[in-house]
Amino acid sequence: MISKDSMTIRTRFAPSPTGLLHIGNARAALFNFLFTRHHGGKFLLRIEDTDRERSTQEAIEVIFAGLKWMGITPDEEPVFQSSREARHREVALDLLKKGLAYKCFCTPEELKEMRESALKEGKPPRYNGLWRDRDPSDAPAGAPYVIRIKAPREGETIITDLVQGEVRVANAELDDMILLRSDGTPTYQHAVVVDDHDMGITHVLRGDDHLTNTFRQTMIYSAMGWDLPHFGHLPLIHGPDGAKLSKRHGASSVMEFCNIGYLPEALCNYLLRLGWGHGDVEILSREEQIQLFDIDGVGRSASRMDYAKLEHFNAVWLRQTDNTRLTNDVMERFKNLKDVQADETTRLRVKTLMPELKERARTLVELAENASFLARRTPLPFTQKAEKILTPEARLMLCELAKDLADLEPFTCEAIDATLRQFAEKHGYKLGQIAQPLRAAVTGSHSSPGIDATLHALGRDETLARLGALHDS
């Protein structure tokens, strides 16, 4: 546990804009955000766009959109790593001047030979320090070079990780990594350290696949005399089968989950509980998440994505979500459905029936599909089950029922329910014998919310029009 009075905590989320915002990165962003908010600090965003060939503006927009959808807002303007290359070079040249880094003139062929030789000897294929202590004047005039840091060769590096505990590595296992490439551009390992230091980052919370990077990056902190941030390496998210999470398991990026109908509250709530716990409590509001979350609650083991549990979370959050917001979402999704009319009449129907509709749906896509009958015009399309229910006898019965419904005023749920019960008693039917054909006739399906609420949402005129259309089909 960190004392809130001990420091101003500054964390960062630093994605590379080379593809979609993966769910694992999204959880890292969420954990950083909640941790910072819990301690009253600052959460920052850095776009690591130094890979010019793979970084795209489209991917940057996807990151911004995903974070906005999740309700994760940085406290300062985003930093673009590519804009800081002059600073990265400045630090590398400073290390070179101090004798803590050196110019390496190795050719690609020499590096290849080093790797092959090391592998033959059963050693890791690392750079062997050929130019570490050589005079640069030994190189041919104008030969290209990279700048490498002088890695420590004795002792060990120890990281006290906030999640993994104490982790050690022998310094002999670290090589003289490149800081600046031959074209003067910084490497990822170097740029990250300079940016984290200059941004005042106090805590680096990221996936445990970065743990080996941390040992290499500490060399730069040490050489520059900079304080190390606190590191916390978060376990990765695997697929349900324990393998690396990928598209074959299902959705794996933030906007995919958005598009297939998950609420951001549900996804964030689920991701929080995926690797962090607080007793048996599962459903937590953002305010409760901020109040309760701290890094000491994060487990060390990898998590497995459970899509069924996520769907359960989503269903719970759907039932808690404002009806107007859900109605707006359904109306937007109607734009992607065929043969529906998304006008104000439809909007009113959807909003009227929303309290019942959201009780029966697990995703927003399912919610829109379930509500689509409200937006269709006669003649309705019928499912096979609906066709089977609408026998000639059932159609005659509905013709008689329509007469009673035509005289109903006001056309409320209570009045509709009473009318159906009176009709059943008068003609010797069970209520289900009326409700099922009536549901099929006005929705085109065998399932819907309660029939009284369904008719009320459609309104008397539309209900009678749909019943009347039975005799024209």
C-alpha cells in the first residue's frame, strides 16, 4: 500500500499505434487509471509512434476512441514520442560524452557472424562488445555506427516489483543494447526511459511481457543518475484454453467489443475483476472501483478470458442502464438492419418498451434485434415458429379479439391485460392460447416481452393494423 501523502503519483499508458487497441492493453490502461485516481495522482497518455513504417493515424484514432469509450481520460495532453527524438538523441550523446556509451561500427555481416558463433557455443545470440573498448578511429572513414550503452558486467540487477515481488537478473546476461540507430533515431528501450523520466512518471504498470525490458531500461536510469520509477508487471490475459488471446477465441480488441454490443461499464468492470479481486464483490461502479482499487490486489498469475462471464456482466449492466441511453443506441443500430424504419414513432415505441426489453437481452446487438419488430411495417415477416402458431383458427380468434381492442380506452398495460383476460373467460380460452398467437401476429416471432407491454408500446392503431394485416396475407 502506498501512502497518499508520500508522493504525487504519475502513471502513463503508452500504446504503439500499429494496430487495434488490444484488450490486454486496455486492461493495463484501466489499472493505471484506477490506481492513479485512487491515490489522487495524474494519469498520462503517450503515443509511442517512433515506428514510422507501422504507425498510422488510423491506429492513433482507434486508441483515442477506445479510451474515450471506456471512460479513461488522461489528465494532460497526449505526448507523441516521435516529437521528442531530439531529446532522445541529446541523452544518448550525453552518455557517449561521459564514456557510458560508445560508437559501434559493426557491419550487418559481423553481427550475423556473432550470433551464429554464439549459438554454436550454446550461448544467447547477443552482441559481444566488439567496439566497447576500441578507438572509433579504427573504423573506416564515414562508416555508419550505432550508439550502444555500456552494460554492467558484474553483479546483478534487482527489481522490487509491485506485483511480481523481488526479481533478479545477473548483469552478465545483459548486453550493450543500442540507444541510437545508425540513422540517428532512438530505439524503443531508450526512448521509453527518457520519456518516462521527463514526464515525471513515478509508477510504470504494464504487462509482464515487459519484465525483461525493465532490466535493460534500468541501465539507462542508472547511467543517467535518474531515480527508478516503481514497476508493476501485470499478468497477461490468455484465451479460455490458456493460449495467447487471439481472434480465434473471439473479440480481442476494445472497439470489437463495442461493435458487438457490450457496454463500456460492463467491459471495464469485467477487466477489473480479471486479475484483481475484492472479496466476493463483482459488480462495481466506477466510483467504487476507484475507491477500492490498489495494486496490491493484483494477482501474479495469468488470467483466462471468460466470454460467458463477460456476457453475464453485460446483462447485469444493461438492466441498470438508463432507458434513454439504451434507446439511442438501439436507434443507431437500426441503421444497420434491413427493413426497419428508424423514425420518431419507432423511438417512442422502443423507449416505452425498453424496461421490459433490457431484462431479456445480454448485448446491445441482441437488444436491437429484439426491439426490431417495433420498427417494422406491415406486412410483417414471420418466423417459422410464428407461422406455425398462426393457424386459421388462431387468425379467426384474433379477428374477434381485435374488435374488443378497438374499443379499449385508454390503451394501457392494465387495460390490455384486463381485456385479454375477459376475452379468454368469455370464449373459454386459457390466457396462453390468446397471448401466443397475438404475440406472433404483432411481432412476427414467438417471443417478446409481456404481451400487454408489447401492445402498449405499439399503440392501439399499430396493433389493430398488424392484426388486420393477417387477413390480407
